[in-house]
Amino acid sequence: MIKLFKSLLSLLFWSKKIPPNSNSGSASHNLKKQFFKNRLGVYSLRILFCFSIVALAADFLANDKPIVANYKGEIYFPVFKSFLVESNLAQWQPQFQNIDWSKLSFDWSFFPPVPYLPQNMDKKNVHSVSPFDTQIIPSWRWRHWLGTDELGRDILSGMIYGTRTALTVGLVSMGIASFLGIFIGAVSGYFGDERLKISRATLFVSTPFVVLGIFLGFIARSFELSDALAISFGKFFLQIGFSLIILFLVVFVGILFSIPLKKIPFFKKQISIPVDLVLSRFIEVMISVPILFLIITVSSIVTHPSIYIVMTIIGLTSWTGIARFIRAEMLKIKSLEYIEAAHALGYSEWRIIIRHAIPNALSPVLISIAFGIAAAILIESTLSFLGVGVSPETVTWGSLLAEARQSPSAWWLAIIPGTAIFITVTVFNLLGEALTDALDPKQKK
């Protein structure tokens, strides 16, 4: 997967065709060759690269603090310092607390190109000033190039920070979904209904302990979990960790109790566990879960909504497509010669799954992830537009788009963030289609 990812990155600045008689026959070379034939896919990757640069450098592109400045004979780096302050690793010096950075008399300073943060309000340019209207500003450097909203907040700054939010939601949520989907799909497809066997003693004794562990870890602690979710998402995850520890400890005790029973021939006999049947039904249940309604429900319970809640819920409910792709590939791969050779060499089942089976089944996952990121960005934008799921101070393209409802005549509040959402979703969809063509065996002939 790493090789495939590096191959895609190399396409960003690829400007020459591959020689038709090239001797390289590697998978990465074939992927480059097929991907390069899709011009829309290559341009989409380059656009995504530009968006990524904007997201990573948002604090240096739009900020009300200087990147570097000389104040009273000393050099300061306020943008870098703000990272430490927000992380509770440092504090502002007394002369820099609760100040307007634009009014300080610096010996010299270097400000970002956009001298505004998304939450800064320009009281002289309120009531949705158009990009083409006359603006009350001291100089061109302070111009709002994409206009302002009803409260005088700069739209260009909001678009820059909204890019970071959109890509973060898409990548983090699909990272969670990929981990769950790959694991569940690989286990389901590889073990099937006959391959995973445990003793009767383990099954009969451990099953009641599993039920007991779920009761003690989750049902009996339901009030602690609900209270933690209402306070913050971090505390909720901490309580979930405690519940999982309780579950594992109870199950471990059950396994210990089953060891003496294995001396009896009846309980020692191995029986098959229908892993594929159980997990396939579980996948079907998860597919039926409405993501939007689930996020809205959780957001109504949480006292402090957060973008992390949105990312986690999207990730926990979007892994089903990846799991089905991996399962289908595993059903083919597990009967191939190199898997049989690994068994003959005495490798454990988990080593074969992780080091041999999964790496050769990841090609369809790249396609599913590309489409999944686009879907996650669209879900987050929808929730932000509706005003649920994220905190009010978090700037997203959807929240900027929602501003247009309050000012119907402010066309730029609808067109600019709407175009950004359209371009980003289209880029990921085109990447998914390009990967589909590049990984199609018929195209390699």
C-alpha cells in the first residue's frame, strides 16, 4: 500500500509519457502508466495537492498575528507561539495578552497574506460586504478579497481554514473506517465458516463470561458513559477504554476457567466458528444505520459538540464498503499457492493475514477510500449547513454556506463555499474513477 501511495504522489509533477518499451514491470510502474492515461485523474491529484498545502499552511496564510516581528528590539514568532499556547505548553508574555496585533508598533514585521482569522469581526465592513463593493479599510493589505459575512468576518480566511477542516474530516474519518473495514473484512473472508476452530470448553465457558463482561463494562456503566459523553468526547473515550478493559479481564478469567475442562475429551474437541456468517450479518446491520440521524442524535446528547465527534461517528459507520471489498478479495487469496506455502512453513494464521494476505488485497480499498473521503466531506458540510454536529466556533465550508440563508442577496456566501465543496467532492470522485481504471487488469494488456 505504501508503494502504491508513493506511486500516486510521483504523478503530481509527472509531465512526460512513459516510454512504450520500458523494461520495468513492477506493480508501481504499471499503476503509474495506467493512471497517467487518465488526464482528469492526474489533474485531480494535483488539485488535491494544492488543497493539502493550503490546509497545512492555513495559519501562515490567514492570521491576525505576524509570522515574525521585531518588537522593542526583540524578535518574536507569534504564529508559532500560538501553537504552544493553544496546546497549554506556553503562555503569552504580559505585553501580548488580549491585544490587537495590528495596532502594535513593531520595528518591523511580516504578516500573513490574509491578515484575518475566521472569527475576527471587522466592524467597519459588516452586513455582508461584496468582494466588489467599496470597503472601509486603511490600505489594500486589509481588503476582504472574497467579501465579508453579516458580522464582518472575512470569507477568504474562513475558506482557508475550512479547507483544513474538510480534509481533516475526510482523512481522519476514512482512516478509522479503513482500519475497521480492513480488519473485519480480512477476518471474515480469510477464516470463513470453517477455518477458525476453538475447543468446546473455551466456547461453553467463555460465552457466559462474554455476556457478563458486556453487562459489567457497558450496561452497568451506562450512566458513567452517558455523563462522560455529555461533558466531553475525550472523557467519553476514556470511559470506553475502562469498559473495554473490564470486558477483556472478564473474558480472560473465563478462558482461565476453561483450561481445566480441556483435559476431558468431550470438551477438548475442536469445533468451527461461523465467523463469516456472523460478521456478514453484522455488516448488513451497519449498512442500514443512517449516519446523519445518528450524528444528530449524538450531538443532541453532547453538551459541547465537536468536530471530533463527527469524524469518529462517520468513521465508525463508513467501514462497511471497505470490509466487503476486503472480504471478497480474501475469499480468492486464501486459496492461492503462496498462502498454502506460508502454512507449510508453519506461519501462524495472524502472521499470514497481516503480512501476506492483506497487502495483496488492498487495491480495491484505495478506490473505496477515495469515494469515502468525498462522502465524508459532503456529510460534514451537510451537518455544518444544518448547524448540528460541530461547535459554532469551528469554521467549515458548510457553516459558511449556511450564512447565505441569513443574507439571500449575498451571492458570494453561497457560490464560493459551494464551489469549493463541489470541486473537492469531484476531485475525490475522479481519483476513485482513475484508480478503478488503473487497477483494472483488463487495462494492463
